[in-house]
Amino acid sequence: MERQPRTLQPGQRSQLFTHDLPTGASTLVAKSTSVLFEAPNWTVDGDWLIVNGDGLLQRVPAAGGELEPIVVPGLPLLNDDHVLSPDGTAAYVSGFDGHLHHVSTPSGAKTWRAIRSCSGCGWTAPASSNSPTTSG
């Protein structure tokens, strides 16, 4: 049986908030009754939040707005894990094909590029982790 992304059940909704620690203010950034938001990550410039939803990478302006799909040609449906590199030039995503994928993340672009897929190359992506680790 092919694995499928997690989805919202009828009557459920997904909401994405940011929280300002100094002021205590929370801001609703995005909401949906059709897409389950998973694994939000800030972009390095702080302008976007990257989330997994419906097996795809998506982005939403950090100040709030609509989800925008990030197109990555050739990438399989994704598990709920991804991590952005500290310099913002790459993302590492776990696919339902069992591989960890290295993806180029050009600043501001809606289309990203898959660089390579890795299976057995020394990386592991534990199901409970939001970051790739090196196997020893």
C-alpha cells in the first residue's frame, strides 16, 4: 500500500500562529480546512514560513497570507519532515519513497530544484526528527 500524506478529517481545521515572546502577542498567519500544516520552519530572512501540507512543500508570508505551493520537479510526495539549512540555500526533505532529498532553495523563488536523492549515503532521517543526522 502506497503511503499517503496525513490529511485533516471532516470538521477539523489547521491554524498556523507566530508568537512574539517579548510582547506575548500571537498572530494567526494562516488557516485551512483542507490542508494539515506540518513542520513549520522560518526562512533565514524571516519573510516566510515553510510548511509541509498534503505531501508538498508550501510557503506562507510570515506576516500572514495564503499558502503558496513550492514547485520541486521530480520530488515525490513528502513525509512531514523537512529542515532548512542555516544559510538558507538548501532544504532536506524526507519523501515517501524512503529517501532523503537535498533541494536547492533560491531566495524568494516559488520553484526549487532537487539536487540529489540519497538512500544509504550515510544520512538517516528518524521519523520523529525534524532534521537529518549523520549515521555513524
